[in-house]
Amino acid sequence: MDNRPVEPHIFVIFGATGDLMQRSLLPALLNLAGRGHIRRESIILGTARSAQYNDVSFRKLAYESFAKAGISLDPGMTKWCDECLFYQSIGDEKLEDFSALSERIKALERELNSTGNRVFYLALPPIAFPSTIERLGEVGLSRSPGWTRLVVEKPFGRDLESARALNQLIHRNFDESQIYRIDHYLGKETVQNLLVFRFANPIFESLWNRDRIHSVQITVAEELGIGKRAGYYDRAGALRDMVQNHLTQLLTLVAMEVPVAFDSDSIRFEKIKVLRAIAPIMDDQVVLGQYGRGSANGKEIPGYLEEPGVPDDSRTETFVAMQIDIANWRWHGVPFYVRTGKRLPERITQIIINFKRAPVSIFDPTGRCDMHFNSLNMMLQPDEGFDLCFEMKALGEPLKLQTQRLHFRYAEAFAPLPDAYETLLLDIITGDQTLFVHANEVEESWRLYAPVIEQKLPIHTYRAGTWGPQEAEKLIKREGHVWANS
Ligand SMILES: NC(=O)c1ccc[n+]([C@@H]2O[C@H](COP(=O)([O-])OP(=O)(O)OC[C@H]3O[C@@H](n4cnc5c(N)ncnc54)[C@H](OP(=O)(O)O)[C@@H]3O)[C@@H](O)[C@H]2O)c1
């Protein structure tokens, strides 16, 4: 149970009729309210351009979302929804539409005797971020008698220039201390546990360096294709959609130094230091791929170019494998291999720490050391937990080594894990920025990948349902490694 005090507030969501709101935000807000994390006097005000909704039809939309999420409402929560959920159209997003929104917010606050604490959540297509932020500033909604917080969904820019421009626009209207840039991966329990695992367990932290670690692998694999998102995905690709944000966040959490305290400034400062220490990424350290036709579970799968809405000549990458070198004292000489892709054989997010092998094996008469790496496999989703893999003597003669695992699973130790959005929404309401991305972090990570994006590297085709192009195997084999699960 989280005991942080929560204050009454108004939670304004732009894009309140969209998929994110219906699938993730509404169920998360309801669950938080049900657990007493949202005060009864608080209000959720949905907005979108559509004039087709009003308070009543918006509540109906909310009930449908809860039903789809498998949530059944008790009479108390139904009453909460009827008293707390409101809708306001922002029409053509003109100044007068935002003035009307401002008046509505103030009227609701007066009714509730509220102190003027406000959250503005941009669950909008990125194209609508700048105009919305500007309008909020113009009508004076970026400041209030209480606190005001601005939440910006991903993607944050599509390159260094656009991310920088968005940061500048935000900073003309809001302070950095008001900004919550979401990377929902950071809300996952398993991702936050990386910090506890590393900094509360000295046995691991004492091994966490180039003297003991041989290499690190980070994989975020998706089994699905692009679904109906061709319009967005074909402009983004795997590098922008996954590597620049989720994979880079995981990498910084694995590689960062011990922060001086467990607070947002200290943690974000250490993450930025990792990004600054990453050596420029060379062309031969990157493999890009695009899925062609293939099969999975006995079914034929169309190739990326055959997906509805994808141009015939698209060069968008659906797979990235990359070697990243961190040029600092802790990590010099330890390759970090990151990999992500669509239409891979399974949905899995995992981090594998391979420890150095013994220099010589006394169990092999040739002296060759063909023992497996001791490794720590951290499974972030699904089947959350970790395995510590080590060598054992197999039963019987002749003497043979066998890899065994020490095994921990969240599901065996804890109640079901909370949804990432619940964690992040509660942090926003309580004003904790630790799990949100700082302006400098975003810009550093775009700076890192800008040359890769600009290079127009070859795109290798891989069969849907496989672990990506052969070139990704070659990339990692150069230094005698193999990808886990391939
Ligand atoms: N869906 C997810 O699971 C998910 C996950 C992670 C991040 N995100 C991010 O969350 C944001 C919203 O995604 P979504 O999937 O909810 O999008 P969506 O289903 O297309 O909904 C977009 C919402 O924004 C409103 N809107 C306002 N200005 C708009 C404009 N200029 N163009 C189009 N719509 C506009 C739409 O209503 P009106 O047209 O009536 O204004 C609608 O309510 C995006 O930045 C996305 O990248 C989504």
C-alpha cells in the first residue's frame, strides 16, 4: 500500500476519446480511485476536438472501457464516476476554445472548493503537442494557485532537432519541474526493480563492472506486427519507436553509477552521465531489418510491405540490433548488445548479464575453456523474475558440466503486478518525477542515434517469425557471442 499523501486536483486529459485513454488511462485512474489514491473531491475532465460527447456520453464511453478491461464497478465506484468524470470539447483548438476550457476548469474547481491543483495529460498524436502546449500558456493554464503538471506521451520528437524544439516550447510555458515525459516502461515493477536489485544487493553490485562482466544483452522482442498503425509506424520505425526510448532507458538503468540518493534529481543525473559516456555508434555496429513473409504457429504471416497502409517501397526498419560501447571506467571493453524487432518468435523483454568465464578450465584436459558463462537473466516481461545460471557437475561419470538455474518469479512471491500506468499516474499526482524522462536525457539519447538515423544503412529482410536477419547473428559473433534465445 502506497501511503504518499494525495491532494485533491483536476486531471485534464487531452485526447480523451482515444485508444490510450480507453485502454490504459481510464482503467488505471479507476483502479487508483478504488484504492483511495484519488481523493473523492478530485475531477477527471476529458477533452478532445469532437463535439459528439458531453458529460453523460463520456461517462458511457468510460463504462464501456471498464467493461472491455474486465472491471466490474460496484455502486460506490459508479457513483464516483458519475460525480467525477466530465467532458469538454476543444473544437477547432482556437484560442476561444481554450478560454472556454479554462473557464470550465475554474467553474469545476469553484464547485469543489478546490485549491487549483491541475494535471494536463497530452494523450494526443505528437503533431498536436506543440499547439496544445502553446494554447495552455496563452490562456494562462500553465500556472495555477496550486500546482500544475504537464504530462507528455511518447514519442518525444522524431530526431534531435524536433525534440529540442519541443523542449524549448515547453520551457517557454512550463518549468522542467512541472514536466512528466512518459516512457511507460519505467512504470513497470520489473524495471524499477533494476535499481533495487543493483543498489540493495552488494553481492551483485560488487560484480557489476568490466572486471567481472563480459557482455550485456538487452532484448525487447515483439511477436506482433504493426496492426493498424502503419500511418504512425512507417514514419517512425524500430529505432525511433523502441530503441531511442525503451531500450535506452533499460540500458541506462543497468549501466548507471550508484546515485547519491533515491530521488529524481540524483537518479536522472546518473542516467544522463551514462548517455554522455556512450561512444559514437559506428555503421558496422548496427544491423537494421524488415520482416518479409513468414509463418508462426502454423499460420502464414504477410511481410511488412504487404501490411495495409505500408508503401510498396518502404525502407522502414522493423528490427534493430546494435552494439553500444560505454567509454567510462566501469564499462570500458564491455559490449552492450541491444535488439528489438517486430514479428519475432515471442514477446519477451529481458536483460542478460554474462559474467566472465574462468581463464582456464581444469575440467577440460586440453585446457580450453568451453564452460558456459555464469549469467544473470532478468526477465522484465512476461514471466517476470530472474534466473542466475551456473555450472554444476552432472550426475555420474565421466565428469561433465551442466548449467543449472537459481530461479525467482514475481508471480510466485507477490500478488499480480500493478499496471505501469497506475504507478506512473500515482507518481504524477504525488509529484514524483523519478520515473519520468528529463529534457536533457531525451536530447542526449537523440544525439546518440542521430548519426544512425541519418546514415540510411542497408535494410536486411528477415522471415517473419524468426529472430531477425543473419547479419544480427554475425554482429554478435564477431566477439564470440550468441544471442540468447536464437
Ligand atoms: N494507444 C496506446 O496504447 C499508446 C501507448 C503508448 C503511447 N501512446 C501515445 O499516446 C498518444 C495518443 O495515442 P492514441 O493511441 O490514444 O491515439 P488515438 O487513438 O488516435 O487518439 C487520439 C486522441 O487525440 C484527439 N486529438 C486531438 N488532436 C488531434 C489531432 N490533431 N489529430 C488527431 N487526434 C487528435 C482525438 O480526438 P479528436 O480527434 O476528437 O480530437 C483522440 O481523442 C500518442 O502520442 C501515442 O503515441 C499510445
